[in-house]
Amino acid sequence: MALRYARKAVEMEPLDEDANRELMIVLHLAGRRAEALAQFEILRQLLRRELDVSPSQATLQAWLHIRSHPNAERSESAPIGLADRASSTRSESIPLVGRADLASDLFRSIEDAARGSGGAAVISGEAGIGKTKFVEFVVAEAGLRGFDVLYGQCPDLQNPRPYQVFVQALWQRICESLRVEGTAPPLNVLLNALVSDSLPKNSAHPTGASSIASDSAMIVEAFLSLLNGRDSPRPILLVLEDIHRIDRASANLLITLLGRLSKQRLFVLATIRSDESEGRSIISQLIAGGAREVQIQPLTEGEVGKLLRLALNSSSVARPVINYLWERSGGVPLFALEFLRYLQAEGMIASTPEGHWLLSKEMKAVEASGEIPSRVQEIIRRRIESLDPAAKRVLLTASVSSNEVHFEVLKELVGISEESFVDTIDRLVGLRFFRQTERGYQFSHELVRLVATAIVGKAYLRVMHGRAGRLLERREPWRSEELAWHFEMAGEAENALGYAEESGDKARSVHANADAAAWYSRALKFHDESHSGTAQYLRVRARILQKRQEVLDLLGDRDKQAADIAAIQTIAQQLGDRRLLAESLNLRGNLLIRLNASGDALKCARLARRYFRKIGDVGGVARSHETAGLAYDNLRRYSPASAEFDRAQEMFRRAGDKAGEARSLSHIGLCLYYSSRLVAALKCFDRAEGLLETLGDRRNLAMLCVRKGMLHRFAGQLETSQSLILRGVSVFQEIGDRIGEARALNHLAATHASMGLLRDAVRECETALSVARQAGDVRALVMILNNSAVAVHRLTGGLSRAQRYVCEALRLVSEAGNVENSATYEDSMAA
């Protein structure tokens, strides 16, 4: 856009030097250096031919700058060679990213200064945010626009010499002033005194300067005379970096200078770390003096992506790479690039031959290690070490917190008065170590907490985690997740065990099944660390395994579910516990049904029933009848299936298990539906629905909605069918039952196909198939393949796909070795 307008301006006024110079600058910044130099040559020849003059000093300056900077930035879409891909990710060679709007706004003020209306801006931001990079960009473009750039940086010293930053910025002008004949004695003497340590001894310079130099007013006026933009042939850009380290004398001089800018061709640009203790105070003084603050914010995820593509010299970086580095860096450019270098060095990201960058398989090891690049650690460590003792103590103690820093718990851990504690916390918030939340405080970035924990050491952390856990246990015992973490870090595995299991139960209650599985896994780990192989140890382990296999069933992780059931069966045999053994056999039977091994499932159900009868467990016997009925249903033997469900219903009623009774009624209704006895099926469904609504059993209610939807579709009531199945899909999605959702989507597809919504039907079929394949639920896959072929793809004209799906279903049925009647699938193939 800028290039197009610049070219248009030159076309309208070919002899306008300002327009030509602007075009040269834009071309250079776009990485088209050769074109920028060629444009200067066109202008030079045109001026000589038409006006017999040479280009102005400003245009020559721009040309010299472009000629001396061959490594101009490359546009992101430029072609990439193999050599480029192998180049390092040095931040010095990477163009500015995500700051274009800030730069444009700032340049409007700088251009005003060139016209005699001086100004000032202070660039603020945390360490690594890109203040220096931003200033480098501004300085380069200001130089191209004809500004005389004066640069000074505050030294990182405990007691720097007064005015050192101004001496550095004005060094060339100071030397010129001292050598000019007839220089006014006060200026000569004062400047000679200020730089006497750096200049060679010269007898021509008067002695006794130290007494005069003590007059700060004279020094200030001497410096200001050197910065008089009105007497300069070119406008001045004065850059003062790192003024959070500025000495008092230089600060007073800067404030005085700000008050005299209005009629000057001078712009003052300062940078400051807003996260340093003195930063906010200095910023407030500068704003009061007339400067404006330009805050450099962290990059967005998209901007981090652009930064990485430029750093890697690749137009293709995988989204997981971008997301990981954005989250780890918090959008701080320096941190993002340091993490990128670290991942490259460790081989955690790799490039394909086409230049596409991907996460490698070893990435999980890096995530687990929580390692931080040394340069990032050093920056954060220096910030922490610069704190006063009270603030440092609070910050390091707070590092035992996981996410939220609880005010009362932290106050007790630190052990200082409430007034001192509140004052210290406020300082840490002001310095951006903490940010305030509704419930307390959080570290501004996880990296701060990680570096703080590295500073305090493991022994101290272990003790503090134990204390924090007991304090939180007294105050907020419902915070099971944090309590489990504190006791884990304290090495108190037995305490961590109970809270980890409780956290799994909480996650399960809100259908966060993956989180529940993770918490149960941690509970098992703590259990192994804190108990020996006693009978009580084995019973607790079996209980947690049972919970975990239930959520794994919902997640469709059949391999891990099978391992858990096998572990439960082993424990039952070790304990000689017939009830636990029967439960494990019944669980195994249900899993085998999922895997389409219905014949083996029947054997497990019968064996479980025998054990349940021996111990007089009526509910267990009912569950084994239910499992046997489901196995017969899979084998499409509806008469024995219905008989098993009838027995299960009766025994569930005797045991007072209303949930089991409702499930049995739902199963009986399905068998009646398969027998085309729709009225009787609907009555069973309605009775089951009444019981389930009383119990609030959402999962079985969702399954019942789908079955009623199937019945209404068969009866030609398509709108009702769609509504019922959609309700089921919604509930399955909410509770995280992936297989239930896949089955429901498949039936919804059949209804939509009957309604003529063929595009929706095809999409729903493919989604259901994908879920079933990922979950390894063979029985669901067989059903979905067959239904998709007959009810959807046959109607849409996708006959070859329908044939392929039926063939796959027949193969799976054959591989299972069951006695299932294959006539249904053969009929599908014929259709």
C-alpha cells in the first residue's frame, strides 16, 4: 500500500525530491535495495538534465544509508533458498513485527518536530519486549528522513558519573565545540571538566574547572546549547536508552529539556523498563513534563507466528509450534526467539525437505522438563535479584503457588505484618511480577514463577509446599487440585493420594473425562509411592482402577481400559475376593462387546453370574444378565436378548436399582423395535424415561432419546425423530461420551437422509466413522458402516462408497469369529 502511494507521488511530480526520497525509503524497508538505489540514480540524472542541480543533502544521506546497509529486511513472502533455511535465528537480522501502528503514530510526531514543533516520547515495556528493536527501526527511518541522530545509553553502574548519558549522546558535538576557536569560556570550561577523564590533557584548557562544574545550572545551559535544534541545519533525534538507570543529574537535565521543546526542531526518544522499581516514577515525571508514553505490548499469537516464520526463513510453520512458543514466551519477542533457539538446539522442532517446520516426537520431554533457555533465565533472575529483601522474600515464597497466589495463605507463609505485606504485594503488582485477579494474585508470567523456584532450591520448596498445603487444607479444603499438587511437591504422597482421587471425582462429575483419567493416574502413582502390597493397599488400588476404566470407556481408549480391567482381575485373584472377581469379569464382558467379540462376552457374563449367585449379590446377577442381553443383541439374536433383559429388569427391581431397571426397559424396547412392535416399544421407552428423569441419569436419557428417535423415523415422523436425536447428541457432547455421540450422529444422518438433507447426512456419517475408528470401538464401527451405506450413501448415489463400507463391516464381523447372523450385511450389499 505505502509503495503504491509513493510511486504515485513520484509519477505526479517527478522532480519532487521529497517524494523521490520517500520512495527510496519505502523500497529499502521493503527489502528492495537495488530498486531504491536505482531510484536515486533516476532522480540524479533527471535533476541534472532538467534543472542542472545535484540532489539535496537529505537525499544524499538517504542514498548513503541505503548503500551501506545491504542486509535490508526480506519480505515474508520472498523466495526461500536452502541456505536461508539453515540460517540462525539471530534477532538482530529479523525485521520489526507487530509494531507498525505504533511506529506510524510516532513518526507523525517526529515529522512535526522536523517542522519546528519539538516533542518527546518514552518507549516503555518489560525486558525483552522489543524496545531496542523498535528504537533501531525508528532511528534507521529517521536517518533516512534527514534527521541528525544523537544516541546515548544509561550505563549499568551502581554510581554512574553525572550526565554520562548526555555526554555519550553529545560526544561528537562536545569535541567539535572544544576545538572551535572563540568558544565561549563557560561552555569550554564546563564541558572540559565533564569529559576530562576521557580527553587527552591539553594545557590550553583552563584549570580549576571543578569549582565551576559544581554549578549545575551552568552545566544544564551548556548541554541545552548543544541541543539547540533551531541552530542545526538538520532536525535532531535524541535517543536516550535505559533511562530506568538514569542518574539524578541527567534526569533533572531531561526534565528541563522537555520544557523547552515546543519551538525546537528536536525530538527526544527515551526507552525505559516499566517493570523496574524506578520505572513508573520516572515515566510519571516525563509525562508531567510533556512527554507521551508509548507502551510496547506482548505480541499476539498471529504476530508470534510471523516472527517465527521470519526467524526460520520459512513461510510454513506448524500451528502447534507457534502456539507452544506463544504460550511459553507470553508474547515477549526475545523469549520467543530464545525458546525457538533452544528447541532447535535440542532437536525438538524439525524442518521437512519442503521447509515446513513441525514439532518432533521428543517434544513431550521438553514440556515435561519445564526447562528455560539460559538467556531468558538470566533476564528474569536479574529482575528478581534487583528487588528489595522484603519484596524478594514474598516473591520467592509465592513461587510455591501453582496458579492463584492466595493472599491469606501467602501472608502466613511469609510471616510479616499485614501492613508490610500489603505494601510489598502492591509493589510487586506495580513492577508486573504479579497481576491482581478476583480471588487473589497470579504471577504475571509462568516463567517468573519457574525462575523463582530455581532460585530458592528444592529443599526450601519442599518445606514450603508442605506448609502451604496444611494452611490451605484448614482454610479451603475443597481445593483438592491445589492440595494434591502441594502435597506431591512436599513429598507427602499419602496426603496427595486422597486429594488426587477427589480431583478425579470432581472432574468426572462435570464430564471432564480426560482430566478425570489424568487425576486417577496420578492417584495411582501416589498410591504406589505411599503403600506396600497389603490387602488394604490392593483394595484402594482396585477402586481407583475401576473409576479410571469407566472414564476410559467414555473416552474410547480400549487398550488402557483393557489393561485396567486385567489389573482389577489380578487384584481380585490375589485377595481371593469373589465379588471383585465377578465385577472384573462383567467389566471384561462389556469391553468384549465393544470389541465385537460377543461370543467371548457371553462366556464372561455367565461366569460372572455364577460368582454373583454364590455370594448372593442380586444386583450383580442382574448386571450379568444385562451384559448377556447386550451380547445377544450384537449377535442379532433378539429373542434370547429380550429374555436376558426381562430377567435383568426383574432382578434390578428386587435389588431396588432403579437405574438398572430403566436400562433394562430401554433394552427391551429396542428389541421390540427390531421386531417391529412399535407401540409396545414406545411404552417401554416411556416407562424407562420416567425412571431416568427421576434419577437425573443424563447418559442413559440421551441413549433413550436416540432410540425413540429411531422409532419415530421408522414410523415416518421425521421432525420428531430429528428433535429427539439432536437432544441425545447434545447430551453426549456435554458429558464427553464419544462413542455415544458417534452412534447418535449416525442415526441423525439416517433421519436427515430420509428428510432429503443429504449434505448434512454425509457429513454426520463421516464424523461418526472417524470417532469410532479413533476409539477402536469395533462394534460401533460395524453398526455405523452398515447404517451409513444403507441409509445415507445409497440414497445420495455414492454406491461405490456404500459397497466399500458394507465390505468392511462384513470383514470385521468375520474377523470377530462370532456366530452373528451376517444376513443383515448381505442384504445391505444387495441393496
